[in-house]
Amino acid sequence: MIRKKESIQDIVNAGLAGRENLNCAETILFAANQAYQLKLPPEALKLSAAFGGGMGVEKSCGAITGGIMAISTIFVKDRAKVDERFKEINRKLFNRVQDELGSTDCDRLKEMYRDEVIGCHNVIARIGGILEKLIDEELKKT
């Protein structure tokens, strides 16, 4: 059973990315791992590394892809083709980020929100909050 110990957004805002030298995807997956006590081993967390910076090519935001990895960990029980509930949860994540931030693409989000001093911290924190709310809603349904 998944139980929330802390808030993803609070973990991000406490400086996780800077303290651990993490990119956006890593930050969200590491924060979700800590918040929901997912017990992901370092090897699993390392899988998120190449998804930062919109997969390194400024496409889908790394904070979203890190969130999708957390969604998979929490809601896929065996394999994706066995339980496809995650697809609807992913759709909700993308739609909510689009509605709240105006885009789901790294290049566009950077253009709108990136700060020279704190980088994409505010985007990562906001997506962390959106993800957390969505996970909590979906966990109530199980």
C-alpha cells in the first residue's frame, strides 16, 4: 500500500535539485520516491537521468516524464498492457500541466518561466504539485 509521507512540492522547494545536483526529471522522480516511500533503488532512479531537459532535446518537459515514471511505479501492478489505467492518469497530468502552465514542452516552458538564477525550479515545483494532487486523487479511487 502506498502511503504519502511528505509533499512532492515541499521536497522540491526544500532544494532537492540543487542539493543532489539533479535535473528536472530526476528531481520529480526522486521527490515522488521520497514522498510516497516507493523504495526505488538507485538503479531505477538513474533511469530518469536522460529525460531531463525535455529528453535532452527540449521536447516533453522532463518534470512531466519524471512524473510519469512515478505514476507507472504507483499504478502499474505488473506490465503496462495488463493494466492500462495509467494512460488516463498520464492524460490527466499532461492536460493539467497544459491548462496551468500553458505548455508541456520544455522549450516553451523555458521560454515562459526559466529564470537565470533558479533555472526551471518554479516549473518543477508546480508540476510536482500538479502530480501530487493527481496521485492523491487516484489513490483514493483504489
